[in-house]
Amino acid sequence: MYFHPIVAGDLDAIVDADLSWDALRGRTVLVTGVNGMIAGYLVLALLRANDRLGLGLRVVALARNAAKARDRYADVIDRPDLVLHAQDLADPLELDEPVHLIVHAASQTGPSQFTGDPVGTIDSNVLGTRNLLQWAVDHGAAQFLFLSTREIYGAPVGDARFAAEDDYGPVDPTSVRSCYPESKRLGEAYCVAFRHQFGLDARIARIAHTYGPGMVVGDGRVVGDFLAKTVAGENIEMISDGSGQLALTYIADVIAGLLRLVLDTDLVVANISQDAELVSVRALAEQLTALSANPDARAVFAEASEQVKAGYLARPPAFLDSARMRAAGWSATVPMAAGLARVLAFLREPLASTAAVDPALRR
């Protein structure tokens, strides 16, 4: 994946961003949840920064499933600046080396996981976060970044469409679906508590609807399901009236935002999401059917199963207002049409030729 032309272009764009990369020179960064798209892209971006900028940084990539991680990072697994570490974060972290920055991205994020394994969802966001924060304090880590979610804002108050960092609405704790936002809220509270009590520089990034190469498709989330159908040349099934809206943020923009938050700001909490381009579910479905290899593919309506309905939010939270991060110098740069085209190109040719990649980067 590291040498795929689509991914390589994204990684170079991240490295070329106006970021204080020197703050990571000679440092070690621990990233959790590296079998996921966001953490995985962050790992690759750090390796690309090493290749191009000679930072001498070291990346410890933590995953629960070791076999999956070895497969995902097969083309970089022999690099001396990458260490794969396998364990469940519900247990205390078993790592004995100094770390400067911890990025905690490990979490169950699919609606089917929320309803199928709500206890595991809570444990990842609460026990995992607690164990990592304690390890950070005990081992002198300088910074901690917790990846949170738009869903912590709860149901919008009044008719608000966008939520800034201090806009909070209610979450129903008696709904099994609330295992995700409630546990993310507690994860955030843990970060603030450790910051207050132990002086740990803990930060919180709230993100939503991230998409890009390496994302899981067909897992019950709208964008992934639609992309899977597009690549297969099948009809795209909408299990709603299609009027709901999405604010999609391309993965390279999200990674650049995360790095800016920890390297170039003093912000404790920030929304990282493009907030200028909204798309309805129906419009997204129609755009993707137009990109299908099957000219007969259509956007159609289907009835959701009871299991799928259990994963619905009764009232979706507001979109993320990213004015705070824009004031800090970050903005989303990849329009949705361009981002979707990049993802589809990757999904259709995941093992595409790497001839466009500078051979000097193949360490």
C-alpha cells in the first residue's frame, strides 16, 4: 500500500504540508489501532516523512490482530523505523521503550459492532484509553492524542446544523447504540482528568465520516457500503429516503489536521472535518452509480433489517464546525468528487504498479 500511486500521492501531500516536522526529529511515536484506515495512514505518513525529511523518528504500530497487521504492512514491515506490537489494550500496555507521542485511534467504529459487541466497544474506548494514559504518565510520554467522534455532541440543540467544540446535546444512555458516544465521552473525560491531575499534554481530535484508500467497505456504514456496490457494479441500496446529509473528509486532509493539532497548536480539543461541502445520501448514491462499471446500476431503496435499524442514531448529531482548526492554519483541500475518484481507483487496482514512486523511497 505504501508504494501505491494513489497512496504515495496522499503521503507526499501530507509531508509537504506546512507542519513543524522537526518536533518529531529523533522521537518515537506510538499509534494504536493501526489496522484501521486513519491510524494506518498516519503510520505511513510518518514513514514517508522519515524517508523524505530524514527525521530519524521511530514508529511503534499497535494492533490487536498481529496477522492482519503483518499483511497490511507487508511492504514496509522490514523497515528499521517501524515496530509492530500486538496486544489488546483492554490489558495494560506491555511496551518497554520511551515514547514521545501516543496517538490512540483504536476503537470499534461500525454500527454493527456497536449493536453486536457493545461491551467490547466500551472497553476499547474506556479501558484502553485509561491504560494508555496511565502508561504515558508512568513512562514520561510528552503528548497524547485521543481520536474522538462527532457523536459525542449528542442530539443537536434546537435547529443547530453545525457543532463547535463547546456545543453539547443529550445522549440516551439506555440505548445500546449509545455504547459508542458515551464511551468516547468518558475517554475524553479521562484525557482531561490526566491532563489536570498529572500534567500530561493530552489532546482530543473529533472527526467524522473519513474516507480514503484502505477504508473498510461493506461494513454497514453508508460510504463504505456504497463504494463496495460501486466497485462490484451492483445497485446501491439506500435503507432510508436518502435525505440525510453527510460531510465527508478525505483521509489525507484528516491526517494533516491531526498532525497540525499536535505539532503546531496549543489546542486541547478540536474538530477536524471539512464543513463546506455537504451531500445527501441519495445524491452520493447517484454520483457513485454514475461511476459504476455497470451502466445499468441504479440507486434503489431497500428495507433495513432489525439489526441494522438498531444501529441507527435516533437523531444524528450536528456536523462538525472546524473554524477552530482553520484559524490554526488547517483546512480540507480535497473536494469530494476528487476524493471519491481516488478511492475508487485504489479499490479497483489495490496492487497497481508502483512505477510512479521514486525508487529512493523504497527502503
